Amino acid sequence: MAYDHHSRPNRRRAAALLETLKGKLIDASGATEHAVTMQAATASPHWRLSNVAGVHVYETGRGWYADIAFEDLPVGVPTLIGNAVPCETREQALGSAVRNLSFCAEREKMVIASFDTMMRWFVFDEIEMPVDPDYLPGIAAKLAAEGYTQEECLGRLSYLRHVISGDEPVTQDAYEAADEKTRERLAVVCEIAMALGLTQFSPADCVWADHAPALPGPMC
């Protein structure tokens, strides 16, 4: 079963861990963010320490993850960031969380530009797909009226991962090796996913085998 970031017990533990890790922050003023953070290439100025709600540390079959959960963010800004590559131990995951929290503390010093002029980003495994913010308003209501669900969207995302990388996390190299039509389909489905309230997708959410019996055959 995938880790549930929204369950009350997990949110309580995450909030308590945040308070502990705040006392271990490092000086990140001269550091550079690397790709161990899923959104490193497009770090949002809104990911500030004052907006952090908790730190979720958990183990999956692939290893340990440390996700930082945010609250009170503008629509379209991902509310979770974490290590794209799983850590071997809980201690390593905690170290990753401390580093990311330290970057959040540094962002408190930044002036936030108007986000209306910036692209939104949907995190798909190890890549980030740009989403035009002008696409989002009204689309969720239209999709809901048509009966399109998040579950169906997850099925399409997992199918496209299956096509691109055979159920392995999609890397930048794998994405660039995919044919143009597949990349175009992925861009569209990522836009739909964000319109439905999703901000990221990883193997922890689901893989194609979870949906194949219910959604057979080729998918967009």
C-alpha cells in the first residue's frame, strides 16, 4: 500500500518530525541544489520554511523517502518535494530532509515574483513537465462534468511510464528517447493530472500492473 501523506496519524508524525529537524538546519547560503530533489531544477520561491507543514519519512520496496509537505501555496505549486532517488537508510533520508529544509530557510530571504507569469510544473518520476497556468482554470470542472476521475488519470500516467521505460522510473534520458507522439501524450495527461489536483506521480503511487486488468488496451 502506498504511503498516505494525508492520513491524520502520518500528518501528526510529520509535524512532530519537522520540529525536531528544524534544530538541525545547516547553512545553505552557498550551496547548490542538485537533482536529488525532485524539483531541484525548478525550485519554487514559495517553498519556504514558514510554509512547511511536516516531513514525511517512510520506507518502500525501493528504499527510504523523505517528503517535505507544504501548506498555503498558490494553485499549481507542488505541495510535496523529496528525494527522487530512494535512500538506502532512514538516516540518509533524514539527511536529505535536513538539506531541503535548509534550502527552504534560505528562500525566506527571497522576494517572491508574481507567480502568475511562471509555468507550473508536474513532477513525473524523475522529470518535470511544464504546465501552462492558462490551461488550468475551468478544466477541472469540465473533466468532473465528463466523469473523468483521478484514478483514470493515474492509469494513463502509469501506462505512459510503461511505454517509455517499462515500469521503471522515467528519467530524462528515457523521456528524450521516447517518440514525439508519446511525449506529446504525456504532456497532455500531465496537464489533465494537475487540473484534477495532482502535482506529482511516482512508482509509489501506482504502476501499470495496478491498472492493466481494469483498463486494457492502448491508452492515450
